Amino acid sequence: MTSLTSERDSIIASSTPGAEATRRLCEATDEAVRKLARTASSRVSGRWVIIALGGWGAGILQPRSDLDILVMSDLPSSRLKPFVEAVLYPLWDAGLAVGHQVRSPKEQLRACREDVKTCTAALTGRPIAGDLDWGEAALVACAADARSRARSVLAQLHARPRAGSPYLLEPDLKDGAGGRRDHDELTWSAAVIDGAPRRDPSTLVAAGLLQADEFRSLTHSADVLAAARWMTHLHGQTKDRLTAELAETMGDDAERVNAALGTTSLVLARARARLRRTLDADVLHTEPLGPQEVFELLEKGPSALETLEHAAQARRLDGLVPGFGELMTTRRPGLGHRLTVGAHCLETATLISDTAGDGALSASREAVADLRPVWIAALVHDAAKREAGAGHAERGAPFARRVALSFGLDEEAADRVFDLVRSHLSLVETALAADLDDEDTVLRAAATMGRPELVAPLHLLTAADSKATGPSTWTPWTAALVGRLVARLEAALSPDVDGAGLVTRAREHQAVALSRMSVSLDAERAFVEAAPVRYLASREPDEITRDARLVAELNGRSGAQPAILAVTAGPAPGTHRVTVAALDRPRLLSRMAGAMALAGLDILSVDAYGSTGGIALDSFVVASATDRPVSTDTFSALERLLEAALRDRLELATRLAERRRHYPPKATGRCRVETHPSGWDTTVIVEAPDRVGLLHDLADAVSTTGLDIRWARAQTLGGFVRDTFHVVGEDGGPVDDHGVLGHLSMRLREAANAS
């Protein structure tokens, strides 16, 4: 068997992968088995024949394929044993995987009747050694028997398991949909109809079950798949699966593989329909699908997926969605994705109504009166992936709008399709990457979305897109996070002024404030236009204009003064609102808080809005921390202390420690610290008994850890504070290092517990 091994190795190494290579390997194996049989024939007297079954019998042999051998004889097995062993042992010794059966013609006929797999293996069988005519007659008898049971046998073939989809990124090239077994089924069907073994399905053309162009396409697809399977075998893939790694090395050839799988699957579906004498328009007809036909199919949900795949493969969707047929074989592997672009879009569209077990998703479904825009968005949401590169959502939105119009939707509905495609990644990206308890997170997402009527359909599209991506993408946890975000977006975009509707209020306040400003006030207008949504929503237009003047005044002083403050009446008797515009710098919040404590002010709440254009704008609600009432002298002292603190002329820590000795804490209790990394920053929440200089100490602890406070909110109630700091690291992003966060928590507890 050294010669067989050498010849096989030579063929495998030198052949161009494809059907011709499988035939050459088959012929070499045939000849080797014939030689073994001739040598072993001296050990047996009587009639015998060796038959190659299955793919080997059909003349198709891959480098790692099993050899399926039938030894047929009327002799008893005991007399055949030396002969059979003399044939098989050298093959096994050569490292080949060989399966064998020893049967008489009657036993083979009975086995074919009892087991459809045995039958199909024989339908492509081929005698290669011994009494060839006798063997051929036995195979014809098995095929003729199958023909007598054609209805039953064909039904079993049609019920054959076909794993997956032709458009998987990692398809099964043998047993999967569109794979080698689909081609084999057509050959088996030809053998059953003809009542004789067949090597290919060519006789189905004369029978009217295949068209000539379909047979040519099928032959080409078989060659493409043979080449791909050859490659998988060379790379050690014994299960004929085209892995992502191998597909990457194949480049465009991987897309041709998906095209071949899709073609084979479509041709098989048409042949099956013709066999059933069913005028199935979705499979047999080739005219373009109309909008209503597509909507009726999508309304059926996942049960219509295969029909839609066949229609797309036959280019019947291209009239409505130009180029969709190409997308069926476009491969853009991404995290979790398992299908080609077109197949993924089709599955997404059929899953739009799948809301089972998800109350939030069901509520969104009930809120959407017309699913047509969502279906169209699902069909084309990844269409821009026909071109590689980032930004497919934005690039695909204009195309999606044109498709919506071709489906007959009006301008308003087409605009909704545009928005859905443009935003189809936003819910999952925000829900998984951001802190949903962070008000700014919701505000940014709401500001991007813009319209409340977009939330529910986007929820449906997001869920369907994630489910179609892969089983690990839409988990119960992901569904819960997205549902939570959807609820908060609906609140943020609500027109009711009830603490929600923040985005709408922000835009209204911004518009009013700008309308009150002269066009010549460039600095003030620039501040209002760049101000964050959260700030705009929380301030009335007249406050915004005052703040704008404050910021512009500070800008006009060119750094000669580090901060300017404005004082107005507070929200409750005995309170004042102090708004401070200051040049941004390290430890800014802690310095301002320390100066206020030294001025005898108790900080009841603070909204630190972060820096815009290098200037931070913070708003404090304060009251007297002593028995003395707050007066103009208090704020004059605050101005002096604040300037000294910002110019590093004030020993804040020492001065505050002295003041704490005279003013003990107002309550006792333990400090609690929480940290929550999110999409843009890390939220740090500190709950502790209030005392003199606490906000200074907490903010200073954050800065000492090497973090920057992006914005903050502090509240004091009943002698206890709940201070929330949104912090970022040196890279300007959230901090998720457990060591850093642990160190920060320790410093905050130490600061809160300092006496």
C-alpha cells in the first residue's frame, strides 16, 4: 500500500482543488483496490464483486473521505473472511478510514428496503473489481426496487435533516443546507426515477425536473463546493466545515462558496416542488416579488425564511432592493455573526414580531401600528456592508429611504426607515456600554434619537437584529438592559413636563435663550449652543442667559481672574444659589467646596456641569453653616477665599481641619461607596454623614487618585450627603480597573471618616 499512499499524497499535493481532483483521487483509489482484490482472489473460489458506494461510487473522493466498500458474494462469510481481510487490512494499514459490508444480493436488497441511507449509498454505487456485470445487476435491482417505492423513498429524502443555512459564515459543506448532500439528493432522486444507479442528476433534465440552465449552475456549484471541501480536508477539518479562519485565507472564494450553497439549495427546492407537482410560485416562478407579496411573507415570521432566501437567491428581490442577491453571498464576519449579510437581513426581518417571553418587547410591538417601515429597515439595515469599512449604519440610511419609497411608503414613513437604519446599533451599544442610571447616558441617546415615535420600532429592530446575529448576542441580560434603556428613553423623550421630557425641555430652553441674545454676542451664543443637554434642561432660559454672560465675562478677562460668581435667591427660604464660572483646573470642585466651607456656608446641593471651552460652570445651593445669617459680607469673603484657593494661596486642608474642631458633624453613621463604570465615565456614589468640608475632602480624594471629575451632583438631606461624581481616567474614558477603583473607594472612606 506504499504505492497507494504515495500516489494519493502526490495527487493531493499537486491537484488544483475541485471536482477533477476528486475524480483523480477516486481513480487512483479504484486501481489500488483492484490490485488488492486481484492479489487476494486466490484465497476465494466462487463469484464475488467489490462495489464502491456513496461518494466514492459517484466518483467523488476527498482527501479525508471514508471508503465505503460493499463485498458482494453468495459465499458464506467464513469462506470470504481471508479474502476480505486481504483487501481491507492493507487499506487500514495505509491510514485510510474504511467502512465495509459483506452481503449477498438478496441481503443487500433487503438492507436497502429497511434503511434509506443504505439505499442512497447504493444508488450511486459502482462495481470496481470482480464480476462487474453481476454487481451492476445487483445495484440496478436495488434502484428498481426503490423506484417501485418511489413515493416513500422520495418523501424520506425530502425529510432528510439539512443543518443550518446556505448563508452561514461557517457552513457545513457536506450535510448542511446547500451542501454536497443536497446535490446527492438530486442524484438519488434521478436514480429512483430512472430505476438505475446514477453518478449525477443529469437525467432529471429530460424528466422535466431540472432546467438545463439549472443543471449547468448545479454542476458549477458542485465544482466550487468540491474545491472548498478539498481545502477543508487539507487544513485538517474532518467535518467539512468552512471555518472563519479558512474563509479568511480564501478571500473572495469564500463568497463563491456561499453562492454555490445558495444555488444548490434553490435548485433542490425547485426540483422538490416539481416532484410534488406543486406550482409553488415562491420557488418555481422567477418574476420579481411585489411589495405586498414581501409583506405577506414577512407577516408569517420565521416560517417564511426559506422561501425568502430562495427568492433572494433567484434575484426576485432585486427589483425592490437593488443588489440584494449579491448580499446573499457577501461575507462580513463580525462579533457573533454567523450568516452572510443578505441572509442575516432576511432573518432579522422575519424575527420582527418575535416578542415571546419579553414583556418590554411585547409592549413595543403593541405600540407599533404599522410594521412595514420596521420590516423594510430590517431588510436593508446592513445593506451598506456590500462595501467594507466602518459606518455602515450611516452609509446605508439614504439607500434604505429609497428602498422604502420603492415599496410604496410615503415620505414620512420613508424618513422613519432612514432613522431606523441610521440608529439600528444605538440601543445595544448604549445599553451594554453605558451606565443606565447615569442621566447623561439617557440624554445623549435621546438627543441622538430625537423623536419618541422611533423608540418602539427601534426596539423591535434591535431585538430581531441581535437574535439573527447569533445565539449569544440577545441574552436575557441584554434584553433586560435594552428594555430598561427603552423605558428611560421614552421618559426622556416624553412631551409631558414631569421630570422627563428632558431633551425637549433642553432644546426649548436653548431656543428661548438664544432668541433673547443679540446676534453680536458671539461668546454668549457659543456657550448656549455648546452647553450640555442636562444643563439646558435644568436651567430656565433667563438663568442660561445670565450664566452665558458670566462665562463671557470671565473669558473677557483673559485669565486675570480665575473665577467669577453670581448669587441669586435659592429654592427655599434661607438658601442662596451661587453660580461659579471658573477657569478649569485640577481639583477645581474641591477648592470651590473648601472655600465655601471656610466662608461659613453649608452646601445643600451642587450641580457641577463640567468644562465647556475650558471654563467650568458649577451651581451651588447654600445656607449658613453657623448661627449667623448669610449676608453680602459672606459672599465678599467667599470671593476672596475662592480666589486664594484657586491661586494656591490657601492651606485649605489645614484651615478646614481647624474649622471641623469647632463644628462637629450633624449626624453619625457609616460611609458607603459605590463605583459603576459606564460608557463615557465611571459613576462614583458616596453616602456619608455631613460635616464641614466633606465635599472638599471627597473631591480631593478623587483627584489624588489621579482621576478627573467630569461632572458631579451633590445633595444633603437630614445631615447625610449623597454625592455623585462622574470621573474619567487619563485617557478621558471610564475607569474599570478594579485596583484603581478599590484604591479610590478606600480614599473616599478615609476622607469621609476624617475627624
